[in-house]
Amino acid sequence: MKEFFYMGGYAFYIWTSYGLTLIVLLANLIIPYNQERTLLRTLARKLRRKERDNYKSKA
């Protein structure tokens, strides 16, 4: 088991590569999710503003 983690002397490079790959994969999941939430929030706010303005103009 120790040899597995040591990776023949290349452990630092290999585990760093695994770590960076994990970070990139997580970023590819998190960033679009946050952008979608922001977009939906912005669109909902614009819709509420438009409905409020339409209601005021009719009254």
C-alpha cells in the first residue's frame, strides 16, 4: 500500500495532477450551476418589475 501512494518516486506530480483534475471537474459542475441560478434570479426580477410597471400603468 505504501508503494501505491509513493508511486515510484513520482507521487508529488501524480497526486498534484489528480488534485488539479478534481478541481477542474468540480469547477465544470459548480460554475454553470451558479451562472444558471444567477440568470434565473435576474430574469425573475425583470419579470416582476415588468409586471409591476404594467400594473401601475393600468391603474
